[in-house]
Amino acid sequence: MIDTPSPNFDERKLPITMLVLHYTGMQDAPSAIEWLANPASKVSAHYVVTEDGQIIRMVDEADRAWHAGRSHWRGITDVNSASIGIEIVNPGHEFGYRPFPEEQMSALIPLVADIVDRYNIPRANVVGHSDIAPARKQDPGELFDWQRLARVRLALPIPEGRLVDPYWSDGAFMLALERFGYDISDGRAATTAFQRRWRPGTITGEIDGECRAILFALLLDRDAGRTR
């Protein structure tokens, strides 16, 4: 682990209950790290994971890094105070979005495991930037291997098997999505973010039976206490 301190942090106001994953969305790792360490940028993260698996520590976990911006998850609006932020080097949708290489994922997983264990973060609170800011963000995106994290119980798995469509109206779907944790002030953006995370192969922004069935299964698991 390499220490590259960023001056962009302040004091936490909430206990740590979340982990937020991002992609850097810049053309290369040096540019991203330089920007996160630049006081003019007003952004930072606790860690950066490069494509070759190097981990850069930029903000002490005890401090509030500025990675989430205007965001919301399960009633928390000061996500920066309640979370650890990890930036994963990837050019993102603007500069040539691509899969996350093996070396990077192999470095990320132990880092996530250590953080989740030390703070007892539930799997339902290991989220992407697009989950907490659906109207503004797309990262880490549909190519991120959430299922790999789920297999080692570091994130919730995508529901599979016999899914049941509850035939909610669109309004009822939105209320269920809000209950699960999303900000639904922009309904289409929230639906798109949900699909990007839970149905990455088909992202339309339209509510359909598969989306309803996936969300229904997630809420059933949550109510049964299976999201720890």
C-alpha cells in the first residue's frame, strides 16, 4: 500500500456503516491520483485501486473523504460521513469504459473484506456510486463484477432462479425502490441505476416484470434478514 495523502477531507459526523465503490472516470491512474490529491478539485477517496492491483491510501479512514457528493442511501444523506470510499481506476463511460482486470479485482476484494469486517458493514450497504446518486453517476458501471464480490459475501447477489413478478404499478415499484434504499426523486434515473446494478445486461430505464421480480426478491431477502 502506498500513501499519497489528499488534503481534501474533514471531520466525520456519523459512524461508518457503508462502503461506496467508484470508478475514477479519467484517462489513466496518474491523472486520477493527481486530481484526488489536488486541493482545487474538492474531491478525494480513502483508497484508489489501480489496474495492476496497487492500492493507494489517500485519506485516513477516521476522516470524511469527499467522494460521494450529493447522495442518498437508506435515509442517509451525508453519505461521506457514513462511508469509506474506494476509487477503482477505469476510464469510465466517457473515456473508453472497459472490464476491470483480474489484478485489480484480486487487490480490491481483500481490501473490501478487511473494511467490511472491521466496521461490520452489511452487504446491503456495499454499494456503487450510481446507487447513491442515480441522477448524476454511472460508476462503477455495468461491467463491474458485483457477483464476484457476492460469491465471497461482500455484496448482495443478483437474485436468480424462480423470480416472481408482483405486478406492482409503476408507482408501487418506485415506493419499493425507495424502501430498498434508492433516491427516487428522478424515477427514470433511479430505475436505470437499479438495472445497472441488478440487471446489467439490459439497461433501459423502463420498469418491467423482470425489474419488479428482482426488487421483490431483494426485499424478501431483506425482510428475512438475509442481507447481512
